Amino acid sequence: MQIEIRGRNVEVTDELREAVEKRFARISRQVPDPAQLDVELSEERNPAISDRYIAEATLYLKGATLRAREASPEMIHSIHAAAEDIRRQVKRQREKLRKRSRTRRMVNRLRGRPV
């Protein structure tokens, strides 16, 4: 899985880059290889907004695009929440594909076609 990290109003330090790669490494084992992940880290400069650090993740899979956007007072927490959200979506997508293939096999068996 290719990971592209961008920062808007935030400098992407080595610490942030490692945090993103560590959090999304778990997801990369569950998705096929041609997947691409874009992570955008940003900061709201408005002092009235308490959740100023935003992490947006977009995962491009074959046939699906998964997105997550999380905001919190600390960047590390935003990255963690976005990774968990994407992880849940990947799990749901994989279950959907498994269910679909199982259903197709059953229907073909009932129709008398070879599997």
C-alpha cells in the first residue's frame, strides 16, 4: 500500500510521519497491494475551535473509496481516530465482498452450474 502524507498549515515532521505509518500499517495488511492511502493533516487557525487538529484519510481500493475525517485537540489523537474509522470501513467492505461471493456460489450451485 502506498501512503502519501500532506500537511496543510502543519509541517509534516518525522514524528507525525512515523505515527501515520504505524497506525495505518495494520490496515495495509488487510487490503490488496494496488491500494493507495492519502492522509492530509491540517490545523484550524481559529482559536474558538477546540478541535483544531484534523486528520483526513482517503483509501482508494479497487471498486471502492473509503474516507475518514477526524478532529481533536491533539494531532496524534486525530490520526488514531481516523485510522480506526478506516479500519472499520475496510472490515465492513471485506465482509461485504465475502458475503457476495458466498451468495454467488450458492446460487450457482442451486442452478446446477459448476463452481
